[in-house]
Amino acid sequence: MHSILSPLLFAVIIHCVMKNALTNLNIDLQWAPGSYYCDLVYKDNIVLLDTLHESTQMMTEAVEKRQEDRAMYVCGKIQKCGLI
């Protein structure tokens, strides 16, 4: 049986990682009038949003550094990353 606490804790931690990593970059896309986003998070999937490859790379590096600071690592054998 799975604990209901695990997904909740993951959501809290990933929210902190994303907020701390992306706050100082000042990269946002207007999603709707008055709403700006640079990331979408659903379960264990993260989408970084921007129109330029360079700023998306900056966000990726910032998130990677922040997650390593918290001892969170992406599994190297599973390639789920992509660029659209």
C-alpha cells in the first residue's frame, strides 16, 4: 500500500525547488491576461516554458543546480527530456 504522504511531500519539495531556481531569472510567458508562467508541474513531470532556447537552457541549469543542492538527482538511465 502506498502512502498518501509521499506525493504530498514530493509536491512541496518540487514547488520549493522550482520557485527558488526560477524566481531570479525573470523569465515568464503570458499564459492569459494577467497570468505569467515559466513552468508547469504535474506529478513528477516538469515543463519549462519559454520561446528562446538560451533562456530555456538557463532555466534547466538553474533547476538542475537547485535539485542537486537538495540531493535530488535525475536518473541517468531514463531519458524523458525533450525539446519541442
